[in-house]
Amino acid sequence: MRKLHRYACSSRLRASIASISILVPCLVLAAQHPPSAPVVLHAARLLQVSTGELLQPGEILVEGDRIRAVGSSVTHPLGAKIIDLGNVTLLPGLIDAHTHLFLHPGAEDLQTVEESVPWRTILAEQAARADLLAGFTAERDMGTEGAGSADTAVRNAIELGLILGPRMCVSGNAIDILGGHEDANRFNPAQQVLSNANYANSSEQLIEVMRAQHKQGSDFAKIYETGKDRIVDGELQTPYQYTEAQLAAAVEEARRIGVTVAVHAMGEPGTLFAAQAGVASIEHATQLSDETMRVMREKHIPAVPTFAIFDYFAKHAASPAQAEREAALLVVKVAEFKKQIAAGIPFAVGSDVGPFPHGTQAVEMELMVRYGMRPLAVLQADMIEGARLLGLQGKIGELKPGYYADIVAVPGNPLEDITAVEHVSFVMKGGVVVKQ
């Protein structure tokens, strides 16, 4: 997570609450259990994301929490509930592979200092609800920014049906070196302000922290590999934090306990170290060398560009000087992204939502198209690659029999206008309609 210090505490809290309070005409808040009767969804179009085939019309038969049939026409069992959604396109539920439920717009560092973990957990529950209602039926939460394993409680409450939210894959706190990217470097050292991440300064400490987080319920480890970022003569400079050998030790430990490692890595040589170590994904990935991209292709390691947060910071800078820095960084990022597309590396879609309002992060897909990807490629990166990163491949991300009935509807045709994903009108998660 990159830093932006802008608002006073009172206005920050008002803004955060306003940004996650959404009025929905028809919202299921009661028991979140699939209906006993089958459900048939009918729409003007249905997109098979893996192939790009557009069925017109499209129908899906849902029984319990699973998809049972998909086609232009499906069997309508006796007693089935028919939901005609009209002139929309049915898609798999959206996936955000880089979120921060425990952040809201404002100064991230001050949130961790001034706001209690219980309060931040309440806001995180509201953020999860906002994301689901925007069509995101699955997410990977990339660090609680000082709230420890509180994300485990949010994930578990969602799974138990106590609160509304996406399927969550959580990391707990991120992991960082002393004085690293997410340490409280700008505060008075005498105050001993805590880091937003867990310290690990060696391979042994990385493994120890990962074991502790796994005990507390984490699904994967998130490690900061680069920072602080600077643009010098039009080029990105960002020091690495862990060596390739240290990251490889973390990846091996993750493999032992059956999880993965995702790294925040803005540029070289940290991005190369991450790829060589075999991490699951490289977050931000602003600068990738030819050798790094070769390894990423070979090992199928996706980049998660997170354009939305860069775009937001460039438009909401605290000063003209900061605006200039953010704009310069975005220019570099766009140019590098075009090289990455040409190199054929895999991508996943993650927005870094939190510092900007939850529920608005589908703009990430619009930005990826704006900067060079085809709409279908972005949808495939979001749903198919996203499902793989969450460890849910074969269960979500496609409209196929046997998959979870995580389904959204958008106006128009997203292959012609990707901004359709920013206007989700219908959300079903696990066979339960949560927005219509």
C-alpha cells in the first residue's frame, strides 16, 4: 500500500462511513442460504469468459449453491423460480485480487494509529458489503495494515452467513523489514509507533511470522519486497527489501503449509527476485525487466497492475508537488504496462481498493483496457486468473455446471464497453440473490 496523508480524523471518518453506506432497493440481509427450489436466470446475453462466446439469449439453471446448466435455453424444472433480468449480460462474479478491507479514504498511517481495531473491523464489514453489492463475489485481501488477524474474523463471519461479503482469501498483516515500506517511518521515533506490517529481517524470521499468521487463520502471506519508490530522470528507482534466497525460503514455507506468497514489488531488482523465488503474484509490477517477464511467463506468475490506486492518488494529491510525482509515476507505469502486454505475461485484476471507496473498484478493468488490453483479456484476467490466485479455480470464475452460482448481470455488452462492469445490476453469490 502506498501512502497518502490528507484528511483530519473527523472528516476522514465521516467520508469513510459515507463511502460505504449504499442504499439498495432489493437486498437480502436475512438468512443467506440458497433457496430450496431451483432458479432459472434469463437474460438477453451470457458471456462465456474463457472463450469469448456470447450466447443470445442466455440462461442459467441454479440448484442450491451451484450452477447445474448453462446455455441459450436450459431445462425449467417444475417449481423453478424464473428470474428474467432483461437486456443485460450474465457474467461470473467479479474478482478483486488486491483489496484492503481495513482501509478507507484518508491518511492510511493515521487510521492505524487513531482508530481501534474493533472500529476498523466494523468498517471492514461495511467495506465487504459494499464490494459484494458492486458485483465482487470473491476477493483477496492484501493486508490489514496493522489490524493483525482481524480479517480472519470478517472472512469467517461471511462464510457463516452472519454478514454480507465476498468469498475472502486473507493474509492478516503484511510482512516487512525494519524501516521498510510500511514501517512508521515518518513518525517521531521516540513515540515507538507500531508498523502497519509484521517485522521479519531474515529468512528465519519470515518463516516464524508466516507460521504465526497461519496459526491465526491466514490463507496466504503478503510480503513487501520494494520501497520507497522514486522517479529519477523518468525512471523508477525502488530498493529491494528481501533477497531472492529469502523470498525462496518464504515460498518453500508457504508450500509446506499449503498456501502461497504474494509480493508487493514495484520494480527491479525486487521484481526479478520475486519471480525467481516463484511467488504466486507480483503486485503493482510497475517495472519488469525482460528477464523478469521471461521467468513470469515460464512460471505463470501474474502481474497485478493496480492502476486504480495510482489513478486515484494522481487525482487526489495533497499538493501540486505530490500531484506531479504521482502523475510522473503513472506515466512510467503505463509505458511499462504496454511492454508487459507485448511480452505476453499473465495478468490478474486487483485494484488496491481501500484508500479509495469500496464498491467502486471495477474502474480497474476500465483502466486496463484504456492502457492497452482487450476487454476479453481483462475479463479473463479478472475471473479465470483471479480464481486461480484465490485457490478457487474450477469452483468460481466461469459459468459452468458444478461451479458455485456466483453470477452478476451488467448492462450492454462488456466486450464492446468494459465500463459495463461498473454498473452491476444483479448479484448472486452461492445461489443467493443479494442484489436485484
